[in-house]
Amino acid sequence: MITGSFLDFQHHNNKETTWNTQVAAFTGEMWEEKIDEMAAVGIEYIVILSVALDYKSFYPSKIFPQWEMKAQDPLLAVLHAAERNKMKVFLGAGFYGNWTNPWEAFSDKEVRERTRQAIQELAIKYGDFRSFYGFYWPNELGIDGHFPQVFIDHVKECNAWAHTYLPKAKTLIAPYGTNKAIPDDLYVNQLQEMGIDIVAYQDEVGARKSKPEDLPRIFAELKKAHEKANVTLWADMEIYEFEGEILVSRLLPGDFTRIDKQLQALIPLVEEIVCYQYLGIMNKPSSLAFAGPKETEKLYLDYTSKYPAQTKTKFSSFANEK
């Protein structure tokens, strides 16, 4: 079943979103309600896509001015509700420049310094939360056989800052280009060089780059490489579909029959399945924090009918960590 989900306070691509206006009106209590709702379907991990976007932050920060949202500190609300539900949260510390140009994050000294400051600031402000589990690095370059060296260097730099300011932190990436990966010895060496704790590969089914029947072959090969590298393997499973052309049309709930095929393909091969994403794509019909179109209710009901949370038998290898 799905054991985690991404979450965005504002979706970065306005052409795709149906929920930005709705969640901007969430109070802190509504953010907590949404986290409670996610916990009730068995979600243990939350990956906040970014804590800043378009040169504004989603929490009170000295680095950028704050987004105008109803909640004074939605990040605090999420961490608080996650703590109550014994969930674990990764904070996306990135997008401290132009999010459409990841090269800036890799090379621009000013953007890199803002990223460092953000990691330090987040560790100071929220590091006492047990639910603050680690960091996610959202600036991405696609895999083209192997990881670009500039991306490896970026991950290593961010990891070093994370371990300096919050030594307990796990680190996570969720790359695309999954079906192009060549998980050979060089790939294993790259995973080890990055020093990353967890890689959650995009399954790219919603993005129409792969099909559910492709996933066993792709992830079986990745699993072999990850076992050699001793790096935890997760999946970033896409539960959406595009209304029209990819990247420039609305994200809508995917068909559950397709999503179930994705789940059945991935469950035997990865430790955790993090979906993109519950917020905006699934809603409990009675939700007090509704986000997304009406169709989201059907996906929620279809999913929970087959995968009620209490039937879960697989627990994360990190679940019992203190």
C-alpha cells in the first residue's frame, strides 16, 4: 500500500494545479486535519516538496518574505500533526533560486548560500520535532544512464550541511529519468559517492514515460544496484493523470485500476511507496480540508476500499528508530 506522500503548500507549476487557491485558504487547523486524514489511510512519511518557492517562504524566515496564506506557519502545523500521528516528515530545502533552472542551485554561489542558510534555519526552528525526520533535495536533473556529476556534487554539499546542522537527519532524493537508468557498477559507485540515505525513483507512469508493466523490470534492476550500494530504495509512485498534454494541463486523479497495477508491481521491490501526491489528488468525502477536484473522492474511496490502513503488514525499516 501507499506508505508516504509528497505535499506542496503551493504547487510549483500553475498550469497543472487545481488546488493552489484552496490550500492558500487553509488555516493551521485545516493543515492538521489534512495530515490526520493522510495518517488514517496508512501514510507514515510526508515529503514536503519545498519550503520556499518563487523567492517566498512557507514559514517565517529571515531569508525570504513569506507567502500570503491563511495559516501563519503551515510548516509548523504539518510537523505538529505529524508528531501527534507518529509520522515522519522530510523538508524540501531547495528552490532558493529560480526553480525552473536547477543549474542555478548547483553553481550560483548566492543560491547555494541561501540553501545552506535555509537548512540551518530549519534545523534551529524545527529541529526539536521528532517528526522532523530529514531533508529532501528538490532540485533535480534527470538520469541519463547515470547521474550527472554536477547533481552528485550538489547532493553531497547539501548532505554535508544537513549533517552539520541536524545530525539525525535522513536525506532523500526523488529523481526522474528512471527508465533510462543503467544500474551497472558505475551507477553503484555514484550512489555510494552521493552519500544519500534514500532514493525514491519516480515511476513516471502518470507522466506517460513508463507503463505499469514496465516497472518490475526497471525496479528489479535498481534493487540489485541499491543492495550493492547499501542505499535504501523507495518508489515515488504517480497517482495522477494529466487532463490533456503533459506538464501544461491539469493534474487529475488517476484511474484506480492503473494505480493498483503500479502498486502490485512495486510492493515486492521497494521498501516504501511514496505517492505524488495525496494533497489535491485524493480527498476523504467528508474532509474539512478539501483540496482538488470532486473526482478526488472517488480515488479515495476506491483506494481505501481495497487498502484499508489496518490491513497493512509491511512496516518501514526505519519505523522503530528513536
